Amino acid sequence: AQKVTQAQTEISVVEKEDVTLDCVYETRDTTYYLFWYKQPPSGELVFLIRRNSFDEQNEISGRYSWNFQKSTSSFNFTITASQVVDSAVYFCALSAVRDDKIIFGKGTRLHILP
Amino acid sequence: SQTIHQWPATLVQPVGSPLSLECTVEGTSNPNLYWYRQAAGRGLQLLFYSIGIDQISSEVPQNLSASRPQDRQFILSSKKLLLSDSGFYLCAFGKGGGANVLTFGAGSRLTVL
């Protein structure tokens, strides 16, 4: 069975601090995809990144970076120099290539304090 | 461009009443369609997904059902709502199987009293 665990329910940091959101996944599939989505206060989810299981290269996009480690089944997300606009709920998700089911974690609510 | 519309945005219903939430996609054909529910403390729970007309998979076998009467239309229904059905319902579409990047609708907030 597939499972995504985001153990951090809620995090608060002061603006300009770095923050890492954890994501641990379980799957029996050898080929799969991992995702991060952002849900701002408006409620609509926005796609941030997709990673396939064969690509363990870390990725950086501006202040955002992602660390994928198959050995620990983790796909962590770091925001550097956080800003108030980063305040949102962040979801990690998993899907297998063999089907079209996409499973989400429970999300981490991030508060960036001015 | 590809867009997704979901309605109603807000709904307050008494226990035992029926439910119908509708979602339509524009700008693409044969999308994969998904219904998720976001309840407090439970994250995004996958309810149904569909890879084509008459191809709907259910993840939550309770009092909810889904239908896809047209290629780009996805409807979530219930004959009798329960208090536990309260939540934020999100429709999404994607293309491309397991590599789907989902585009989400604005959501429907349901309160069952």
C-alpha cells in the first residue's frame, strides 16, 4: 500500500529563517513519482515540483530546494530565507506509474511570522 | 488554456439531505479526474478518481458516489449526508497517468448541520 507521512502538523518560524518540511513515503513500486503542492489561504492547491523515482538529484528553484533520498524514502522541502508569503499548507504526494491514483500526506501548516 | 470549474463554492446542508457537487474541465480532452476531501487534521483524502467515462475508482466506500456523465464533467453525490461529510471538497484533473501533475479547482466547502 502507498502511504505519505508528513509528521510536522504545524511549524512557525520568524521571517528570513530557513525551514525544512519533512515527507516520508511508503510504496512497493519501483517506479513512482513524488510531488509537493502549496495551499495558500485561498484554498486552491498549486503544484510546486514533481520528481520521479529514478532521479535523486536535488533541485533548487530560487529559495526553494528539494532533497530526495530513496535510501530513507524521504522527499524533504526546504525554504531558504522564508517570507510571509510562504505561509501556507504544504502537501507531499505520491503516485505510482502503474496507476493513476495520487495519494497525499496530511500536510504541514507553515506560519512565517513577520 | 486548461481550466477547471467547481461549484457550488459553499454549501450548508442538513443531515440526511442529498448532495451534488459538480466539476467541469475546459481546454483538454480525456483528462483524469479526481475528487478529494480535506477535513480538519486529515489532510487530503482521495475519494474517487476516473480515467474515462464509466471508469471510476472508489477509495471511500461510504455514503458518497461519483459519476462522469461526460468526458470533462465529474459529479460527487450523496443521497443522505452525514455530519462527518463536512469538509472542503476539491476536484482536480491531470493528464498522463502516474506522472499526473494535478490542476485543482477552487474547492467547495460543505457544512453539514
